[in-house]
Amino acid sequence: MDRIAAIVKRRTDDLFAEPDAFAFVVGWQIDRKWNRRTYRDPRFDHLQASRQAQSEASRR
């Protein structure tokens, strides 16, 4: 079973090599799960926090 998992991981890494490299260069977070990837730009956290702060300020 470990051998099969290693083969799948190697193939998946090969398949996602280009998107992973792009995500790394632009500073995105990469969530690696088994045979899929999720890419996320952490700057959206700052955008959400900013909007929330503006919303709270407008309520005062």
C-alpha cells in the first residue's frame, strides 16, 4: 500500500508542478491533500478584515 501511495504522490506532484510553481512565486498558500490542490491568496484575509473594520466603524 505504501508503494502505491508513493506512486500516486509522485504522479500528483508531476501533474501539479506548474501550478504549484506559479502559486509559490505569487505567494499563495498551497493546501496539498492526497490527489488535489487548493490555492489561496492570503491577501483576501486582509481585505475581509478591512471590510469588517469599515462596517464596524460605520455602525458607530
